[in-house]
Amino acid sequence: MTRVTSAQKIAAARAEGRPALIGYLPAGYPDVATSIEAAVALAENGVDVIEIGIPYSDPVMDGQVIQEATVQALANGFKVPQIFEIVRGITERTDAAVMVMTYWNPVLRLGVDEFARRFAEAGGAGLITPDLVPDEAAEWMEASEKHGLERVFLIAPSSTEARVQRTVEASSGFVYCVSLMGVTGARSEVSSAAQAVVDAAHNAGAENACVGLGVSRREHVEEIGAYADGVIVGTALVAALRDGGVPAVGALAAELSGRA
């Protein structure tokens, strides 16, 4: 299996004169099989990078829609090792880069090197780690280098220049630019802080800076794509899956990507 990285997909999108489209869905929601089908539908409708979230009982940055989905996935019996089955199910059927977004505790509990090895074997590209800062990531740095995985850390409007610099240096693939202070959720307008965060990342040397939190419509993708390398959509896609199943996810992805 040839692993596709987020950096490769972002570069390919750039060559086409557009931002990469990154779509988030929770693992195991509403069940494992459907979460794979929904992710495949993303890839078939113009999503370049698929971000699969590991359900967590106490999420700190997720809004109500994603919280409710992850609670349902856990109630339906999702277990962390199933993430590898899901990632493999997506990478075997698409050419999208597959990232996993996870709080750090599930990785620690399984074992950092063990998680990295199994994730790489399943075709995964890398991890997005919202509650892990570079200063505390020595074990992950080592495992990611060993298994050829990308590391995506986060910066926010509150990040100092020194923190942005440290985060950019530690990241590979892309830097996740949080566009607002608060939890995830679809919003009618894109935060005015988004461009400043992206500019800070680029000024610190980031090749790829992608914006997440609050993106829900095609015009948001176009607006952010004018200055960012990638646009991350989560809540709107999870709500589509909740309300209309896999077909609704595909339809929204097509709209977001400009294919509809």
C-alpha cells in the first residue's frame, strides 16, 4: 500500500490553483461500517484530506454536534483499536490522505510506538493532536519519524510569536490554524482572526497552513482559500451524516469542493 500524505495532497491542490479541502468525521459514527462509507463519499466528491476523529468521553474543543456524535459512537461500542480498521477501509478505496485527530490519552494508553506502527500499516498519513504541544511531544516526535508519519500541531489567535515558531518547526504536513477561540461548530461567517493566524504560520516558515473551526459553506472555502493552503470542514459534515446519512455527506462535500 502506498501511503498518501497530506503534504502531497495539498501540493496537488495548489498546483490546480485551489486550497486543499479537508473533511472531518468521527470514527465509528454512527457505526464503523457507515463511518468508512461516509469517508469514502468525501473522497469521491472532492475532499483531498480526510480527518477521522477518535471519539473521546471528555472532548475539550468539540462543539455540541461533534460531541453528540462521539458520545453515540462510544455508546455503540467503539473501541480505539478499531481506528486502524477504519483507516485501512478508507485508504484501500480512495487516494485521499487520511489523518487521525485525537486527544493524546488514547494514543498513550495503546502505546505511542504501537499506535504509530499500526496506523502507518493501515495507510494513515499522520496525526492531528489538539491537546499535545510540541514541548511535551518527544515520544511522538520519535515514533512519527520512525514510522514516517506527519505531525500536525495547532496554533490559535492567542499563540505568541515564539509559540507559533516552535509549533511550525515541530509540525509536518501542515499547521492547523484555529480561527477562533472556542469550540468547534458551523458558523455563518468566518472569523476575522483566521487570516492573521495563517499569516503568522507562513511568516514562521510554515509551507502549509490550514484553517479549521467554523467553516460550513462553499463561500467560506473560497474566502479562506484566498490566503490559506487548506480549509477544514467538520461540524457541517457531521450534521449532514446525522440528518441525511452517507448521501448527504457526499452531496455537501460536492458543494464544498465546487463540484456540485
